Amino acid sequence: MNFRYDIDLLVLGPAAMLLVLLLRRLLDLPERLPRWNRWLSWLWLPAVLAFAYSVAYLRRDTALGEAYFLFVFTVVLATLLRLRHYRPARTLLVGVGLGWLRWLVKVALLLNGAQLRPPFASYYTIASKLTTALVIGLFVVAYNQKKTLLKEQKQREEEAQARELVA
């Protein structure tokens, strides 16, 4: 269908909330950053407001969706920076930082109406695919790091209980 408004924003809002759900489970955000976690619950709202704008003015502007996802990446990056002392967050920081740079270049090109020249356009496409694969891979690595940290913590607690029983 050919809509006269930006329907992509209705997909990007739930995608952002899925990303927030993954971050909450992976980084234990309700415990580590409770106030920040409440703000993340409203990350979908700018997508709805941008969609309402595109419907009200009957504009289909791809820059709105790209700018919204850059905003989402910025919020995720800020969350990871606040948790940089936690090993899984540091791992994700690398991938999300590269993804943020990719989206920043994309939005800057869209807003300026510029395009990359032919050899650089293919390099950018390849880099985009590699960045996506890297982010997914680093999510898996961070999940495994979290499981390892939980096992180590449980083992330390058991050792502490054993020492208390001996003493």
C-alpha cells in the first residue's frame, strides 16, 4: 500500500519497546536503575507523536523514522554508559556504539539530502550488515556473560554459607 503518512513509525515504536525489554532482562534495569527504567517505559511515545504529526500533515517523511531510531539508540547508549561498570553492559556498549554511529551517518545524510558516491555506498551497506550482525552477536555474548556472573555469585554465596557453618 502507498500511505500518505509514515506508517513505519508504528513498527518502530514496538521495536524500540522490544529492545527495552531485552535490556531490562539482560541488565536487570529495575534493580540497577529504577528511575531510569520508568523513563524507558515511555520510549514508544515519540514514535506515536511523530506518527500523529505525519497523519495530521499527510506527510511521509522517512527522516522521522530514522531520527526516532537514532533517538532510541541514543537512549540505549546512555543507559549502557550509566551501567558501564557491569561487564555485559560494557560488551553491549561496543556494538550499540557502532550501531549509533551508523544511524547517525544515515540521519545526517537524509537531513542534508546527500547520498554516498557509488563505491562508498556499497561500503556503507556492507558495514551496516556487519554492524547488525555484530550487535546481535554481542547481545548473545552479553547474555552468556550474565549467566556466568550469576553462577559465580551463587558459588560465592554458597562458599560464604559454608564458611559460616564451619565457624
